[in-house]
Amino acid sequence: MPQKHTLRQKIEERIARKDGEDVFLTREFKKLGGEDQVLRALRALVEQGQLVRLGYGVYGRASRSRLSGRPVLKSAEGFSGAVRQALDKLGVEWEPTKAERAYNEGRSTQVPVNPVVRVKGRFSRHLRYNNAELVLER
């Protein structure tokens, strides 16, 4: 007789299937169970070190750090890339800032350090990871 999967196992399987994605929203797991159950399962995955919480309803894929053993955000482009992926999933229109465009076009040698994006329209969530926080330009 086949075993039934728990909600946490179903969420883990869905995360594993989405190989190219590093950011997940709570609403992506809405069909698997009730809101409270999904939030509880995601919180357990954060405690296990499989996910990191980036903001309200936004989670990032995590891996264990070789140095400290603590979970760290696993994204090819780092926090900036994860934030941009989250903005795309949330349906927020954004564009790179003037400073970032100047660097990419070779007009400046100043490397943008902090993740800053220009948001078109309304967006009021705070996305952060450790000491880095997304700065919004209007």
C-alpha cells in the first residue's frame, strides 16, 4: 500500500522539481493545503535550512554554508538576482537604476553594491536577507 505524503514532503518535491527557480511564493503552494498548514510547513523548512525567508510570503532556496554550517541563500546571481526573480513572480514592473545601467554600458566604473531597483507603480514589501535589504527607487 503506497504511503501518503505529508504536506511538507509535497512542498519539498515541488521545490525540487522547480530546478531553475531560486525564489518561491506562498501562493505557489496554495493548492496543496490550507494557508496555515502551508505556512507551518514552510516555517519548518526554514528551520531545517532548506529555505530562507526573504520577506512576507517570499522564500528563497537555501544550502548549507561550508564555513559556518548555517543556511545561506542559494542563487546564482546572489541576493540581487533572487530579489528580481521575486519581483517578477509578484508581478511588479521594475527596471535597473541609472547607476546600474551606466556600469553595464561601460560609462562608469562604480560597481553597484546594494540591490537597488526602480519600481514602476506601487510596491511596499520589504525584502531582505541578512544585512542586505532591497532599496526601491521611485
